Amino acid sequence: MIRECGRQGRAICQVVGERRQASLHCRRLNTASSALCSPSDDCLPDGAHTVIIGGGAVGCSIAYHLAKLGQEGVILLERSELTSGSTWHAAGLTALYHPTPNLKSLHYYSINLYSQLSRETGQEVSFHQPGSIRLATSPDRVDEFRFQMSRQGHKDAPQKLMTPEEIQEMCPILNTDIVLAGLFNPGDGHIDPYSLTQALATGARRNGAQLRVRAEVTGLQRRPQGGWDVHTKEGRVIRTLNVVNAAGFWAREVGSMAGLDLPLVPVEHQYIVTAPIPDVKRLKREIPVLRHLDGSFYLRQEREDCLVVGPYESPDTMKIREDWLTRGVPPGEGKSVSHRPHIWGVRGVTPIIRTDVTDGDSVHSAALEPEGFGKELFPSDVEKLSPHLDAAMELVPSLKTASVKSVVCGPITYTPDALPMVGPTLLPNMWLAVGFSYGIVHAGCFGRFLAEWLLTGEPPCEVIEVDPLRYGSWTDLPFTLAKVRESYGLNTAVTYPKEERFAGRPTRRVSGVYETLVQRGAHMGFQFGWEHPYWFAAAGGAADYCPSFYRTNWHEAVKREWELVMNNIGVIDLSPSAKFILSGADSFKFLQYVTANVIPPSEDVTRCRTVISHCLTSSGKVHSELTVTSLGEGRYLLVSGGSSELHDLRWLEDHARQGGYHVTLSNVTDSMGCLGVAGPRSAQLLDSLCEPGHFENFPFLSARKIVLGGVLVTALRISYTGELGWELYCDQQNLLKLYNRLMEAGQEHGAGDFGSYAMNVLRMEKGFRMWGSDMNKDTSLLEAGLGRFVKLNKGDFVGRTAVLQEKRQGLQRHLVTLAVNTDNVDPMGDESVHCAGKVGEMLE
Ligand SMILES: Cc1cc2nc3c(=O)[nH]c(=O)nc-3n(C[C@H](O)[C@H](O)[C@H](O)COP(=O)(O)OP(=O)(O)OC[C@H]3O[C@@H](n4cnc5c(N)ncnc54)[C@H](O)[C@@H]3O)c2cc1C
């Protein structure tokens, strides 16, 4: 069928660069469909609402969800055939379990979607849900499971702690002598990734999306009027409002077409498929998917008589494809694939390679080194899996006599923290859905997540851990490589509360006092590329990292620092805070509109004021928390959390552009340092470094420019500790000088260092909320108990309508403070709180 392709001269939307309004506008006016080509046309359309690059599980899921949400003009471009990257050869595991709170609910969405997809699309997806058991073979691991159980009560997906006997009953082929406990997740299982992708593609097409194969994207050009020109290999150009990069292990290259340097690394991952095993054939029902965490492998049943074993090698033995980073992914071998893709060359094991490990309907073998990538695999290296296979044979003794039917070794794309990058970049209308190391289970939920964000301009829920802007220019190649090695290699390591990882640190992003603080016994934490002090060892002691599920070795240090601030003076390096200077004719008007509190005017340099003001989403949730200080002459200093630097910058820039405000935002996070000084004697100390009386007489929430100990500082009378205190901002180059002056003069006042762990205790006691945990894009200011920061009478601002509605309807949730009496374990956040049959959740 050929539809009319004639009216190609105009893009579907008049691109105005306003992501949200434009996308909704397109949906409402329904202007998209008529001028577009059908998938069967031999010409590509030249206008689109959204072009998705990549037809793997992720790209197809985005197309499916955009189309299902009613968006027209959705075009997916795939260079080869659908599933030609990592998807076709994945082991297909789908897990409800995830250690981080936000991701649990997303996994839940994927599993629910997959269980009804066959019905909806008519495409069988071979979804098996025998459940999964994570196995503990060490006491620490049992503690980890108990810790995870304590955080599950308020979630949709149930999980259960199992005894070895219960595990044995479910999995009669196991040697449970080595097993101490198991964490059972009903609903977990595995799916055929190829069929899943085809089902999503079918659903996408049915709802109007166009999926074009053999359409390689070769260039991306930003259009001056907004939106993008997408160039294909055939020399065609598609004008589109949005571009989504979902190009799997090519995503780094596709990103570079738009000038992005994405921290993505291809890692080799292998799994083994056994020949039929009689003990497995005798099983009465499919065994749950097993994860032997201390042995670092997963194991699942394949059909009625085989097993799949997939190990994660250690940081030392894993293999990264660094050559792909320097020279690019080699070109595919370009063969046409009419049905299922085939596998190239496996060396060293029985060379029987099936095209699809789930169905196993045809066999192909070859012993060739791959020339390029697309539908190929790496040569296998079973030798380096030996320690894991030994552990597998100990767990499942019948593996000892089983033969290997095939080995699949393919590229998985890793980010430094092993989580995907999903969302908008700082380039308007350029979106990412890349870096999926678990892209089969994540395809469903992140397809929906990205589609909603793209259509409404706001993420549907808080998953800041996958925001692409959690990485910045400090994420260079050495850091990325070191982190990927650590993340893959420690894939199954015990995850402790307040988990810290040390590879690739420090980055070049260190403050002027970093070396000094380390010498003074600081235990440094990592935040958005920065090293910042968590706590300080006592004189003569060591600031070692000894994580535990029980009370930790830093507990006493934090108590000491808490006492220091409560009784004397504490000094803390706050340089990692995000800092922006806002200037321009509309700066006041802009802040009034994009934040919820009343903003002080900024004309008079002698009357500088500070206010806490929140950026709300249009649904009234808390996007960001800003400390806004008027500096005079229309300028403002905006300070927000270190880990949300680019996340907040993007939001401010987007709103400035969309609203046509005449403002300039400069990111001064690196060049401006900050020290916090807090405690009852802090005014005395600060007065001793300048003309006396300045700090004794310094009203709360005001700001002054002062020379302090020879350093020009902007001093804000505010402290997150809740005690008397100041934040002192100065040139990063002068930070050490300022610190030394404070410590020299502070000796007689009993001044000392404190870290962010003590700061957190102090602010909790005061009841100060923390953005990210106590309030975020899932929580409103009213729910967080911060209604006094919303000024509904000041005129219109983003989120005002939603706050008014929330006030009318009343609150369903409240944040309250709990005191927990305990002597050997401390609450970490996300614990379930049971009270009179109801369940709440602990935030921090
Ligand atoms: C051996 C192995 C086992 C795995 N097991 C699991 C598992 O059990 N569970 C799980 O959740 N995950 C698993 N994974 C990971 C999973 O396979 C990936 O996370 C997932 O397939 C990524 O999907 P994607 O759509 O992001 O990328 P891909 O599947 O790689 O798709 C990207 C697509 O983009 C296309 N493309 C690239 N460049 C262009 C261009 N310029 N123009 C047009 N098209 C382009 C490619 O041809 C490709 O089809 C496994 C991976 C491996 C290697």
C-alpha cells in the first residue's frame, strides 16, 4: 500500500523548541498523520514528531508507548533488522527485584506489560514466570536479604525469605548444603527477547508508528528553528521535533553525531546453554531462576531439559571492548536477515550454535572471527568462566556430567554505574534511552517512562538515578572505564547500606581543600564527580570504610562531629553544591514564575536577601530546591544540591527558553567554592576575621559581601545544620586560604571539621527536608509539610494550579518524623513502617 507522500515540505509541528507545549500541541491538533509515508513506502517521510534511532527492545518499546499514548508522527529507524544489536541474543531474564526503591515499581510495570502483551498483539513472547530465588551462601548475604525484606512491605511486588528446605522443595536439582537462605520473588522469570521486541513493534505499528528497517542514521543536525534534521545513509533527511537515541552499543557513535560524548562502554558477557540433562527433564515443574550471588552467576531452565548458566566475571577477568571506543563499532556484515538472526563463530566449545536459545528451532555453526557487528557474536572464552562454572557444578551437581550445547558471548552496554541513561539531554529535544545492561526487563518500563516524559515535559515519577545528566564533563574516559570494570565486576557483590565504590576516584573535580581534609582524616564520599567529606577519623585513627548492616565504624565519629556543631563550631566543605549566577532584565520575573516562594527583588547591593524556593512540576511535585540570594543589580546566586546540578540547570534553561525570558544562567559550580561554618560560637569566630560586630549583627536569611581573613566572600546567614551558621562563598582558588584562616582563628573557639553524615543528623533533628529523599518528583511540598514555602497569592507560577487542587482535595500522605530506639542498627531510609495494620515508608 502506498499512501500519498507528496506534502513533504513542512515538518509536522512548527518546531518552537518548547518541548512540552509543542508535543502536546501536536497531539491535540492531530496534524501529524496525513503527510506521512506508511512503513511499506519506499520513500522515507520528511517530517516527524519523534524519530527513534534503533530497533532493539528499548527503541521498539518507546515507539509502542508513544503510539499507544496517542502520539502521531512516530518513526523508528533501524539500520539493519529489528533486534540487530544486543537484544536478539540476551538471556531474557526479567526480575522484579532491584535494590533501589524507585526502580522496583518500574520493574513491576514491565512484568505486568509482558504478561499481557501476547494477548494484546497476537505475537507469542514466550514469557515464563516461575519466580526467582537469590541464594545466600554467606551470613552477610543473609543480612542483605533481611535488609531488603525490611524495605519491601509498602511495595506492590511481594518477596519472601526462604529456608534451604523450602528452596530444595522448589528446586530438587540443587545441592542446598551450601545455601543458608533465599530471597524468593514470585512473578520473576524470562522472556524471549526477540519475540518481545516483535510484539512491541507490532503494537507500535498497530497504533500508527512507522518502523523502518535498513534505514541507518548517519547524521544529526540541530535546526535553527528548533528540532532536528535526521540524515540517513540513503541521503534522505527527516525533519523532526524530537530525536531519541536508542542505538544500543552504537549509541556512543549516534550521540557524537549531535556532539554528545556519552559514557558508554561495551562489555563482553557470556552465557552457556547445556545439552539436555536427565535430572532436569525429570522435574515436574520449571525451577525458579536462580542467582547464586557469591558464585556470581545466574541459572535458569531452558525448555524442559536444558539449563542456561550466565556468569559475571571479576573486575580483573572481564573483558571491555576498548577498541570499539577508540575506533568505533566495526561495520556490520550486512547480510539480509529474513527471519531470525544467526550467530557467528564460537571457538573452543562444541560448535553447535542455535539461532534462538528460547525456541531453539534452527541450528547454525561457524568458526569465524566476526568481521563486524550487528547480528554477530564474539568468540567465546569459557576458560575464564571456570571459577563460576565450578560454583555452578557445586550448586547443581548434575551439571558435572552435562555437555555444553552452545555459548553466547555478546556485547552489553555499560554506564559507569550500570544504570541506563533515560531522558532529555541539555540539547533541546535530544533524548537518550541508552546504556542498558538489563535492557530486556527495562525496555517495557523505560519505554513508558520516556514516552510520558517526552509527551508531557515531565517525568511521570522520580527515577533520578537514570537521568542522563547525572554525568558531567568530569566523566572522562579513564573514569568511565574504571567504573564500568567495577560495576560489571561487582555485579553480584553484597550491597551494603551507604554503599561506596572507589574505582576512578578522585576525578579532576576536587575542591581547593580536598588534600588538606584528607590529611586531617576525612573519609571522602563521592558526589557528582566531587570528593566531599562524609566523616572524620579521630586524631591518630583511620578513616576506613567498613560497611555493615549493623552499626558502623563511623557512628562514633558522627556523634563527635554532631557535638562539635551543637557546642562549639564546625566547618564543612560545601563546594559540591550546584551554583548558578542568574542575571538579565527578566531575572526577578523569571524566578517568580519558575519557583513557588516570593523572590526578593535584586536591585540594591546593600540589601541582599536569601530565600528557599522550590521549582515545582506542573503536577505540583518538587522538581528542585533552590537557595536564592539576591546579589543586587538584577543578579541572583542560585544554590542547589550537588547531585542535581545539571538536572536543575536543564530545568531552568528549558523554562527560560520556553518562556522567552531575557536571562543568562552561568554555571559557576566549579569556580566558586563554599565553606559552611556552624555552631553557637561561629559568629565570634567570623567576627575575629573581619571588623568586629559584622556577624554578631547579621540577620537570618540575609547576605553580605565581606573580606574575611583576606578573602572576599559572599556570606549567607543560613545553615542546613539548623544551628547558628553561615555559608561562605568565594573563588575556589581562595578556598584553602579561607579554610586555613578559619581553622587558625578557630583554635581558641574549639572549631573543628565535620562531614555530611553529621550534617544530615543535624538537619533531620531540626526537621529540615532533604530534596531527593524527603521530597522529589513523587512528593508535593504540601505532603512534605512545606506549605509555608508556597505563596499562592503572588501570581502565577509553575505548579500553582496543582497546589490549589491538592489543597482542595486534601492530602493522602504526610511526612512525619519518627524517633527510632535502637542500639546496634540504624535505619537507612526506604524501610517499611508498620502501624496498626497500615504500612508507610521511611524516607531517610
Ligand atoms: C549475552 C547477553 C545476555 C543478556 N541477558 C540479559 C537478560 O537476561 N536480561 C536483560 O534484561 N538484559 C540482558 N542483556 C542485555 C540486553 O541484551 C540489552 O540491555 C538490551 O538488548 C539493549 O537493548 P537496546 O534496544 O537498548 O539495544 P540493542 O538491542 O543493541 O538495539 C540497538 C539497535 O539500534 C540499531 N542502530 C544502531 N545504530 C543505528 C543507526 N545509526 N541508525 C539506525 N539504527 C541503529 C542497531 O542495529 C540495533 O538494532 C544481555 C546481553 C547480552 C550480551
